Amino acid sequence: MISSLSPQSQMFLADVAGAQQRIAVANRQLSSGLKVQVASDEPDVVGTLLQLRANLQKNSQLTSNLGLAKTDADVAEASLSSATQLMDTALSLAAQGATATTNASGRQAIAGQVQGILEQMVGYSNTQSGGRYVFSGDADTSPAYQLDLSQANGVDQLNTAAATRHVENPAGGSFPVSQTAQQIFDDRNPDGSLASDNVFAAVNGLRVALLNNDTNGITAATTSLKTASDHLNLSLAYYGTVQNRIQDATTWAGNYDVQLQTQIGQLQDADVAAASLELSQGTTQLQAAFASEARLPRYTLFDFLSSANG
């Protein structure tokens, strides 16, 4: 179709449309603070923005997972720290029971205190965090042990679930964050028999020796307590390492979060100064176009007829 507009009028309309579009874009950026709100704003960067946002969301989830793991590790570490102090108390009671000045009645009284220590150890094996048993492995909705003085180690094992939980490191890979109560308090030999560093067995062995007024048994129990205490300290050190790894991963995630936010901002956020300048220039262009159009002479058919008759 042939336009009835003159080239001059077409240029005027094009200038007006261009200026209005620039003004609209600038106003939208200034009001929202964003230069990319829909895909059509910056088609070339949309794919990159979507990937950055996906990375940010994943990093946020991993940070949340690390937070939960840290809470569990902190609770576990505090519990094991108390358990190692309790072993020191057991060793002190063993030394008291081994002295020649302590009689059978005195040893029975000490045995009652040692039983209290065993009960506390069972309590530590069933430590909870957020309603979950932190030493129950993958079966963390139920306790791992209960007291049973008829057993050689003084307890019943309630579940045998392994601890397979790993936490993902935002920097890459993953690492384990827990041990089971059996690994910590009830170490066993490959054939299932009680290991020499079994914490429950060492404490219960002292209790039985004291009840039996068996000085040789008390001496043997003292050796077992020292071995078990060393084992317990290894588990305490394990959780200290877990805490450090979680802290390192959390720090890395925090730095990565800032990096992603910065990259997203560089692609998405409006340049306020540039948008303000664009708004000013667009407004000026629009005003100039209207002013220029207003100055053009206006002729009608009657003007031409009058000129021809004159």
C-alpha cells in the first residue's frame, strides 16, 4: 500500500515513536530497578541469567543442608565431649576402687556410681537433635541402645543401621558427617565380639569387678577404660573435623552466593544513571520533534487557489 503521508511526516512520526519507546524503556527501568524484566528486553542474556539463578537456588539449598549438618555435628561434638569427661570420672572411680583401703562395701557403693555412668553413656548414645537421634545412623527416628545389665556390655542394641549420610560441598564433592553409636560406644570385632576399645563393655566391666570385690578385675577394667577413652576421643576428633569441613564449605558457599548475586546484578539490574540520561534525551528528542513539526508552514487548498487567482 502506498502511504499518503509525505516523507517529512513519516520522519516526524518515526522520531516520535522512537523517542516514546526510549522514554518508556527508561521509565520502566527506573521504576523497577531492572533492565531485564522479560526475555524480549535482553534476549542474548536470558539463558545466562536463568543458569545463574539456578546456580543461586542450588547454592542456597546446599547452604541450608550445611546448616542442618552443622547443628547435628555441634550437638554430637558436645555430647561426645561430655562422654570423654565421664570416662575420666570412671577412671578416677576405678583408681579409688583399686586401693587397698577400699573394702567390699565401699566397692559396691562405687559400683553404683559406675552404673550411673553407664546409664549416662547410654543416654549419650541416644543424643537427639531436632527430634532425630544423631548416632542412630540412617534409622535416626529411633534410639540406638537401652540399658540391660544382663548383657556383657550392659546394653541392648536396638538398631544396626549404618550411617551413610553425606552432605554435598558447594565447592564440589561430598563428605560424611556422622558416625553410629555402635562405632562410637560399642565397637565390635569382625566376628561380632566386643572389641577391646568398647566403651560400654569397659564401663560395665568395671561395674561388675567392683560388685564382685575383684581387684584384679578392677585393674583389667582400668586398662580397658583407657583404651576405650582413646577410642572415644577419636570419635570426638572426627566430629571436630566434620565441623571444620562444614565451616569451610559454608564459607565457600557464602562467597559463591555473593559472586552469583553480583553476576546476576550486572546482567539484570538497571544502570540508573544511564536510564536517567536516556529518559532526559528521549524527552528532549520528543519535545524537539513536536516543536519542529509545529514550525512547519500549514497550507490548505484554499491557500493554493487564492495564490493562483492572485
